[in-house]
Amino acid sequence: MVNDYKKFDLFGKTLIQKIVLKPPFRYDFPVNEQACFLFVKEGAFQYLINDYQIDINSNYSLFLNCLNSGNTIHNAEGICEIVIVTFYADVLRKIYDRELPLLVQKPDNVISNKSNEKINNDFLIQKYIEGLFFYFENPSLVNDEILILKVKEIILLLSQTRNSASVQIILSQLFSPVAYTFKQIVEANLFSQLTVEELAQQTNLSISSFKREFARLYNDTPANYIKSRKLEKAAELLQVSNERISDIAFNCGFNDLANFTRSFSEKFHTTPTNYRLDKIAK
């Protein structure tokens, strides 16, 4: 139930909203070409995508796009006060009439269908929200120029958070929406340091849905298939390059040399060093 609602419009579209919600509440985001930044000023809510849930607590934020269906927030206890800033492709083009900022440009060499990102407690973003509350209390001071500045300010702040890479992927999809296939995303990230959980997020699926789809396509578990491919790549590099074994391990997605050596020995029945020496001897 909505206890209080205020908003500011820009170019005929709802730009900034302040909502006080009384539990229980549930909101399903409509599929639309827009992205939303949701900041929890007080209370908490749960974000659901498929059967995956993220808890967003006070002073934390959620950034998401609505290009896909299934985005839902809900809460069953406690008053929740939320500020929402909505990003529209046409509004951003109008604001940045010369060149879009880097944060909304398509990243290089990134394949992902990622559609949401939890943003941790950030001091500068908290101060930004406090500034918005000043304008909600003094709406007569608000005009288009102020709202344009507030959009540019939040984009600048988001670009400086440690979540900026994920925010860029999500926001840039408004301008270059590409539906990468499941296999494209898996293969592009095979030798990264991503966990299975993080890889599932890249495909915009819950971990359980990701594992089911992976088993259907690869007839194997994600952990076993990815580990095997990494070791095969390492074996290939041991034969054709003079790189240090530790560098090869890291480049193939292993961040622990001991774990790499143990896994390699289990698969090839010899150590990486002996494997290289044996291939050289032949």
C-alpha cells in the first residue's frame, strides 16, 4: 500500500519518485525500454527475478533494466521509503546532445545479459539522495535545468562506484539491446574468474535455472564442464608457450596455483611441469 507519493517529470516522463510503502506490498515492473535506480532510504525490500531473490536494505540501491519480464519487488514487514530515478534512452539522448557518457556506451568485449545490480552503501550516493529530499520538500525550486543536472550527477556518481562495470552493461542495453545466447555467454566467460553464481547472473537467470539450462545444453554440470575446459586450455598453453606455469594457471581462470596443480594432475595423471617436459621431449 502506498502511504506517500511524490514525483518530478522531465520532458513528459516520470524521472524521480519518492514512495513510502506500507507492507505488505508487491510491484511487478512492466516490460519497458527503461532502467531504474532504486535507493532505500528507510526499511528494506526484496527483489525477485525468476526464483532468485536479492535483499536491498536501508542505504543500499538496486539498479535494473526493464527490457525483460519478471522484475518484482516486495516486502511483508516494515515501512519502506524508496527513491527511484528512471533512465529513458530518448531522455538521455536529449540531455547529452553531443555524446553519451561512457557509462551508457556499450562496453568493449563484454558479453552479458545482466539486468540487475545491487549497489552497496555509498556515502556520495547517500548525499545525492539527501539533496533530492530537499527538492521534494521544496518543489517550487525544481525546473528542467535542475532535473537535468540531477540526472547527470547520478550518472557521474554511479560511474565512480565499484559497481560501475555492471551498471554500464545494464544501462547500455537501452541503446544497443543484444540478446546473447546462453552458450555465447558461457563460452565468452569460460576462462574468467567468475563463480557459477556470477555466471548465472550474466545470463540473467537464477542459479537453479542456470544449472538446469546448462545440463540441458552441455549434458554436464557447470563446475565440471568449466573446470575441464580450463584444464584443457592450460594443457594446450603448456605445449605451445614458454609462459610461467603460474601465469598460465591465472590466465585460464585459476587463482590458486596449488589447486590448479592438483586439478591438472587428477585430469592428466601428471603435474603441469612434467606434462610440459614430456611434450618437449617428444
